[in-house]
Amino acid sequence: MEQILEAVLAEQYDAVGALPVPDHYRAVTVHKDEQTMFEGIATRDKDPRKSLHVENVATPELGPGEALVAVMASAINYNTVWTSIFEPVPTFGFLERYGRTSPLAARHDLPYHVVGSDLAGVVVRTGPGVNAWKPGDRVVAHCLSVELESPDGHSDTMMDPEQRIWGFETNFGGLADLALVKSNQLMPMPDHLSWEEAASPGLVNSTAYRQLVSRNGADMKQGDTVLIWGASGGLGSYATQFALNGGATPVCVVSSPEKAEICRRMGAELVIDRNAEGYRFWKDEHSQDQKEWRRFGKKIRELTGGDDPDIVFEHPGRETFGASVYVARKGGTIVTCASTSGYEHQYDNRYLWMNLKRIVGSHFANYREAWEANRLVAKGLVHPTVSRVYPLAETGQAALDVHHNLHQGKVGVLCLAPEEGLGVVNHEKRAQHIDAINRFRGI
């Protein structure tokens, strides 16, 4: 790895393909024999620092249509948090099921799981049948893994019956010095960004694009009012940018004055600090408070001049879903991609059916959508939201920050990169966007 790193740091990318690939590499893992370690402990008290290990693992065999990438930087997503606390289920069941699908997939069924669903780095090897990419290419990766042997996936690859999220439902993820990906996960690295900046948008940027912009999601149009939960967070920060870029009006819901200020820095004018307003959508564990729904809806109309949201960008889940269904306008859309506060949603169906609203499920993105989302970053129209960066050895702490919602935007992780700020090629373009690139830094 040292030779590969030296070549990358010297920008001698053409030399990478001739260098030997190590038989072991450093990676962040969870262990199968520890998947019960948090039994009986409350979710919030489960500590990723205890379950995430940084260790040497064997380099996997490179198969057809695949690439090995030297990972310069990665990032933390909620799926890494879920993996680390073994919720809602341990990920080893995913690896076992994948391993049964083919002899090649059997490589993934191991007693350890290399995690991580983002990366920026350099291709070091490609397998048979890969023609679009070569060793030395600077790349980022999206996290959709598909087999495409069923006709179901050929209209929208997210519909492939063998669709999985790389680094969560497959092994050999991006929080490591090497990663194994399918070649159709690769995209060009934006040349004005550093490694950690380029790595950070992948999962959340693509997810927000499909959820909000794509016809497979809410199909947002100019003039729409879009309610965005967690608007300064990993997903919400990209949804806010897409709404502003697309001529929509975001109504940003946050939980502190600091987070409200971040949204205003992005250009949003309508912001609700839910903690300052004291919203409590649940009376107790079993009963929601519809008076609070109405109070929330009134606040939205005060800000918008009387408009209810055309689109509600949902991802908190149980805590907010009833309110989301209620406040959406007649004929509006509630589009959901996650349930970070709980998976069992409750809402009053009268407000859905009698007002002809729609609930749309959205999960990550297909290659086309991920490519378009990355292209917007490369054009400088959407910007990374990195607030803090940790070294690989401190991935457990980075995951704990996300688990306890102590972060803003995205938390990056340096893998092979020895320090922040490396990897920039187009310095002139970077200078044009430097304030936006650094908008979340240090917060």
C-alpha cells in the first residue's frame, strides 16, 4: 500500500497499475461473533467504538466486472451506524444470503464485515470485462450493487431482485485502504475537490436526488414548496440544495439555532427550529397529538404565505411521519427513504385518502441518478457538506458522532490520505466555490 500511496500522492496515476497489490489491507470491520454484544442495551447507549475494529484483512479475489480501488477517503452514513450497533438486524444475514447466490458472491460471506458505503480513490486493478475504467483513474463510487440477471432491473436498476447496498449488504466496503466494487459503481471524481470532500456526497447526494428530483421519487418542479426534515444533516443538506437549485422553496426543519444558520448559509430563507417551537408530536409512546400537527402546519403556512408543502422530504420516520402526512397539501407527496427514529410509522389515513395525497418509498438511486447527482457536484452546482474529518483509526468515534446526532452535514474519514486537503486538481475552479465547499467546516 505504501508504494501505491506514494504514486498517488506524487500524482503518478499511470504507474499505479504496475505496482503490486498487497495480499492484506487495513479495514474497519464488525465481527460475527460479537453480534450479540449489545443485547439488553438501549439503542442510544450502544457504542460503535466497541464494535468497530481497525484490522488487517485479506484482499479479496477480483472477479469479472469488478474493480479494486485504493481508498483515499470515505465517510460515515447511518447504515454504518446501524451495522455497528447490529440494528435493526446484524448485517451478517445479508452476507450469508448474498454468499449463497453464486460462487463469486461466496467471497462476501465471512466472519467479519468490512463496512462503508462511500469512497474517493484511485483504481488499482480491473477484472475481466471492464472497459470503461483503468488503473490510475480517479474515481468516486456510489453504493448500488446489482446483478441485472433478471428483467426486473432493466427499466430501473433499483428494481433488480438482487439489489444491495455495497458496504452494508455486501462486504469489502469503503472504510478501508482498499475496496472491491462493481465497475458500474464508479464515477469520475470531481476535480476541484479534495479526497474527503469528493468521498462525502456519494450515498446521501444520490439518495436525495432520487427522492426529491427524479421521476422515480417526488419529481420536484419549479415553484414547489418542499418541507425538509433535518435540513442541515447528511440527507437534508443535499435536499435543500436541490430545492434551491430547482426553483422550489425549501422549508427547513432543524433542531438548533446553529443548524438554522447553516440552512440560511445555503440560501434557504424559511427555517423552523423544532426545539425552539417545542413541538411534541407524541403525547406518549402510543398516542400522537394532532393539535401539535395543526400547530406545525400553521407555522409552515405563516412562513410560506399560506402554502402547504407540495412535497415532504421524510427520513426521521416514526417520530415525524404522522405530522408529515397531515401537513402535506391536498394532492401532495410524502416521500420517505429512511426511519432513523423508528420503522413502525403511524398516521391518520383520513388525511391521506380524503386529500388524495401520496406516500412514495425511495431507496438510494440507480446508476443514472447517481451519475447525474455526481455530475452536479462536478459542475459546482451542488457542494459537499463535510463538517469534520477523522482518521481511519478513529472511525468508531466518527460513527458515535453520527449515532448521537452530534454532527452537521457529513463526517469524513481519511483512509490512505495522510491529511486533509489533498487530491485537488482544478485549483481555479475550487477557488470559485471555496466558500460553499467550506460552508459546513468546523460546525
